[in-house]
Amino acid sequence: MGYATLGVAGGVVARFLPTSASCFVCLNEHWKDKQHIPEPRVDDVGVVIPVGCNAPTFTGGGFDLQEISLEMVRTAVGLLSEGNYDPGDWDVAILALKGDRDARMLPQWEAFQCPPHPKCCGAARRSSGSPHMCYG
Ligand SMILES: [Zn+2]
């Protein structure tokens, strides 16, 4: 998964494999806890709702969005190249493009592991349960 946040203030690139110990729900639970993995920065200046659209979007530079796109490509190539391109050993990468007072900063990536969350994949497993059948 990968996306930029409002205002292209930051972004996320995360990967969850069938063999991963955690999942997308675990990541969201970690974000709710606000302890282990920080949420990417958001700058809601420039948010617009285009006519005919039911969701807000934002304006931002394509060159800023490319920071996220390129990491998504590196991650995908690493996963698909069977060892010919190092995919990295992290689960979640958080990008910051804006710092304090929403001032532009040099792109800064931070890498995190996403351990199984106690409310999801880290919960006591049922005898026949799969760690990725935890959405209900
Ligand atoms: Zn999970």
C-alpha cells in the first residue's frame, strides 16, 4: 500500500505479505495507539472538493508525489525480483516532506517494523484461525 497525505506533507509505503506476522489492520491499530509507528504528517491547506466528487482531495506537486511512487516501485521490484533487488527489511516506511509550521523539508523516510497488534494478529490465536482472517 502507498499513498501521500493531504498537502503532500508526507506519505506511507507499507507491505504485508501472506507470510507477514501482521496486517493492514495491525498497522491501523498501531496508529490508533500512537506509540510504536507515527502517522504521516498532514497539511490540510489546499484541500478541495471538485465539483461532482464526493471526497476531498488536495493539490500538490507531482515531483513530491514521486517520492512515494518511487519507494512503492522499489518495494514492489524488491518483492518480485526474487533477491535480485533488496526489498529492505522494514514493513512500513513513513515519509515527511513538511516539518514544523508546515515548512518544506528535505524528504525524510523512517522505517518501522509492524509487529502483530494485540487487537488483531497478536491476539491469542484460535486453534484453526489464520492470522489474516482477523478483519471481522
Ligand atoms: Zn493484523
